[in-house]
Amino acid sequence: MATHAGLKVVVIGAGPAGVRAAQTLVAAGLRPVVVDEGRRDGGQIYRRQPEGFKRSYETLYGTEAARAATLHHDFDALRTHIDYVPDTLVWNVTPKSVHLVSGSHYQELAFDTLIVCSGATDRLMPVPGWHLAGAYSLGGAQVALKSQGCAIGARTVMMGSGPLLYLVAAQYVKAGATVSAVLDTSTFGQRVRALPDLLQLPAALRKGMALLRVLRRAGVRVHRGITPLAIDGTPEHGVAGVRVKLADGSEHRVPCDAVALGYHLRSETQIADLAGCAFAFDRRARQWLPEIDEDGRSSVPGIYLAGDGARVRGADAAERAGRLAALAALQDMGAGPSGTLAEAARLRGELARYTRFAQGLRTAFPWPAQFAAALPDHTVVCRCEAITAGELRRVVRETGATEANRAKAFSRVGMGRCQGRFCAHAGAEVIAAEARVPLEAVGRLRGQAPVKPLTMTLSAAADSAEESQHDAQQGVCRIKDVKEFSE
Ligand SMILES: Cc1cc2nc3c(=O)[nH]c(=O)nc-3n(C[C@H](O)[C@H](O)[C@H](O)COP(=O)(O)OP(=O)(O)OC[C@H]3O[C@@H](n4cnc5c(N)ncnc54)[C@H](O)[C@@H]3O)c2cc1C
């Protein structure tokens, strides 16, 4: 497996950011290794359907069909110039090595340069009953539709805030599913305040408004300015309805058998954390984010962060950020092609508009931090370990643990399968409210390897004639094939 001038470059993620980073490296004569835990490329938004599924691009990606087709086409054209390792998780990073696992096989892979394009996941705020069967994240509801062509329920309520709320609701409607209501915690006034920033990308704004028209035409009720009260149901039968307080103060119940929840997105930062990158608290987003310069250089030399995994700015921005990070890496390796500086300046200028638009989204669809303080004690905060808000508050009061990692040690909030990905933000808000300290004083959960659960029995990757034949047909590498790279 050849590497240009001996440079070993690894890209984590084959979404918009990772594909553009890889493409930029290949254009400069490098042969990067691209690792993705997904079975196919495309990342979150342009997720390719499983082999054998035959839905059209228009059906799958709607207004984004042309962009999806271009990214897939460009990635296919790269396949013979990169070592693509799908279906493989990067579960740890140590100095100059990534640790991979695929099924029950592991492999360590040395790198000179690492470009992390790890994307984002839903940002969630607990509500009583969200642990019942039938309660999903908005992203989970979308994945069910995109990859399996099925809805999460016969009558689904979408609740939370953010662009994904309306997008998933509209996608469900278009797919013929019944959306019983869209319950949005943000208000019309917040949208109006965000307008100057949102107008940075008028086309994106128009797409958002088109989603509302889809819902209106389908007769879906949209309530804004709501406060979630509870998801009703039983452990035996799962979700039966959603109760909210409407903007006028009245209580309202929507019967349903499934709920999709979410409050915009949070960056997947565990890999950056394990790599030792410095983080800073972003007051507006109320979250800790890895520090990057405007090109995506992290605080660790040789490690670059791009796409939603560094800053949530959407897919178009992710493509630009991936390219920019690769150009920065090439420049730092002394391998920058001619015209790099001008191209980088253009990309920075474009990204500045996406950054303002992203600020607008935060203003229009704010993270409802205030709900954490008001959660009833019986609300489950950590679904993996079944720890309630009351238990977390007791730990804060009785042990004085107001720092996130100490509170985790005493309460187990964030210690389960999801490693805090879905409860850490809300857990920190609960701690801050109980201890009456600013959120930044609570700190953040330290990333721990493995980033996701691994099987108990791992073995070094080995050759199998059958697998090799299959891989050659599919144009993919397995982790055993990248051995030479680490030598
Ligand atoms: C659930 C969800 C649904 C979304 N839906 C839409 C939508 O419909 N329309 C829209 O405009 N935007 C949507 N977005 C936003 C959009 O997906 C992103 O803006 C865009 O995909 C960002 O591109 P990216 O390359 O930064 O990350 P992604 O596209 O998320 O790609 C990241 C890739 O990294 C891989 N990865 C992450 N960690 C590891 C690891 N440790 N080891 C190996 N591989 C790893 C993942 O498998 C993934 O393929 C959605 C976001 C989320 C989270």
C-alpha cells in the first residue's frame, strides 16, 4: 500500500467533509486511508441505502438529490486512489495511531496526519417518559426512513426544536406516514430575531419554509412555544401520547404510538478529545467544542478537525471545511499544491457565511437549558443506566460533586453504552441548576475509549481468502489490508 513521499494520512469519516478532504489529498498525489463505521459512504445526510435497495435519489434525498449524487459519484471516482475501510470504528486514538475495530477484529494504524470528520448526533433534553419504547431521536427516526424505508410508528409526534424537527416531519409526510403533530419549543419571535443571520443563506431559508408548506398541505398541526410535560405510556405497551403546555398556558395531549425528539445537533467530539485536542466553552451554544483555527487545525500538531464534528454548520459547509482542512494539512506537510492560499481564502470567506447562518439557527431554535432545572425528579436523565434527575440532584447535594466527571463517578450518569453522548449535555445542565453554578464550571465529560461498545473477544485482523475475494469485488479494504501502513 503506497503512500506519497511516505506521508501517512488518515481521514475519519466518509461524509461530506471526509469525502472532500480525501479528494483534496488525492488531487495532491497522496493516498489517504479513509475509515468509516458506516457500511457505505455518504455520512449522515447523504447516507447511501443498503445494497439491493432501489429507491431513486429524488425519493431518498429530495431537494438534496443532486448534491448526494455528486458526492457519491466523486467518492466512487476516488475508490482506486484511497484505501477505503468501511464498517470499521475508530475506537481510540493514541499519539500518532488510530485504533480500529471491525466486527471482532482490531488493528492499530500509525499516521502522520489525521483529519477527523466525525459528524454530529442529536442533542437531547430529557422529558418524563422518554425512556418508553417508541421514543426515538429525530435522527433515529430519519435513519429508519432513509436506510430501511420504514416509519417509527403508525402515528408519530415530532417534538423539540431545530431544522431537523421540520425536515424529518416533512420527510415522514412525503413518505406517506402519519405525523400527528409537530411540537416546537421555540417561538416565532425567536425566528424573527434570527432573520439577519439566516438571510446569509437565502436558499437554505427558502428550503426551511418549503418544509412548513409540506406540513400545512398535509394538515399537520404545528404548535410553537410549547413546553414538554411528559410522554405518556406504559412499559408493556410503550408510548401512548405526548402532553405539553401550549404557548397560551393550556395543557394539550396528542395521542400517538411513537415520538421523535431532538434539539438540533451536537458535534461528535470524542475522537478529538482522545487525541488530546484542547476544548473551549462556547457560551452561545452552551457546549464545549474543540479549539480549531479557521482552517481546521486543532491544538495538536498533525490533527485537523472538519465538518459538523468540529462546528455544526450543515453539509455544504462540511464539504468546504473538509477541503480546507486537507489544504491546511497539505500546507503543513509541505505538500500544498499551487493555488492553495487563494483557494483557502475563498473557502474561509464562504464558510464565514455558513457560520453566521449557524448562529441564526441557534437563535431561532435555542437549546432549552431552562427545562433541565424544571425536570421532575422522577425523569430518567441517563437512559443507559436508568438514573433519574432526582438521583443526580441528590448526588450533587450530598457529595458536593458539581464537576461533570465527579458527578458521573458518583451517579453513573454518562457511564453507560452511549458514553454520555445523549445525556451529558442535559446532565450538566441539571448539575449546574442544582449547584447554582454556571454551566462552564461543571466542565465536560472526558472522552473515554472505547468511544462505542466493543465486543468482548477481539482478535488481530487475519486473512481469509473468501473475504479477500469479496473485498476486491466491492473495492473496499478491511483492517487487515492497512497493516503495511502502520509499519
Ligand atoms: C441524525 C442527523 C440527521 C441529519 N439529517 C439531515 C438532513 O436530512 N438534511 C440536512 O441538510 N442535514 C442533515 N443533518 C446534518 C448533516 O448530516 C450534516 O451537516 C452533514 O452530514 C455533516 O457532514 P460531515 O461530513 O461533517 O458528517 P457526517 O455526514 O455525519 O459524516 C461523519 C461520518 O463519520 C463517521 N464516523 C464518526 N465517528 C466515527 C468513528 N469513531 N469511527 C469511524 N467512523 C466514524 C460516521 O459513520 C459518518 O459516516 C443531519 C444530521 C444528523 C446528526
